[in-house]
Amino acid sequence: MSNTLEAVHLLEVTLKKLLSNYEFLVKENQILLQSNTKLHHQLLEKEQILANQKNEYEMLKIAKTIEGSSKDTKDTKLKINALIREIDKCIVQLQE
């Protein structure tokens, strides 16, 4: 009978340890999920900032070219032509 009680007691201790570990892992998982979400939002913000800065850089390049710089004149002309085509498409759509 004492072997059965010892086995039950050992099983009870093991279950308590497992439950304790489970609760700890659940809490840790929640913390990691929150951290992951926060980092994901930060990444999206940084990507948006990078995209804005790239756009600003392109605009500055165009402005410098228009200003008289001999660098990137071909790129600027291509960009201006693309913008003109876009404007023409918009005008056609407005006329319809």
C-alpha cells in the first residue's frame, strides 16, 4: 500500500512541476508574441521611413538635374517623360 501512496505522491509532484512549467511557458509565449508584434510594427515603420527617404532622394536628384547639374540628366528626362505620360493618361480618363 505504501508503494501505491508513494507512486501517487510522485505522480502528484510530477504533475505540479509540469503544470508549473506549462504556466511559465504560456506566459513566456505571450511575452514573446507581444515582442514579436512590437518588432514587426517597428520594422514596418522603418520600411516606410526608408521608402520616404528613397523618394525624397529621387526628388532631390531630379531637382539637382533640373538645377543644371550634368549628372543624372538622362534619368531626369526619363522621369519627366514618365510623369508627362501619367498626366496624359489622367487627362484622357477625365475626358471620358
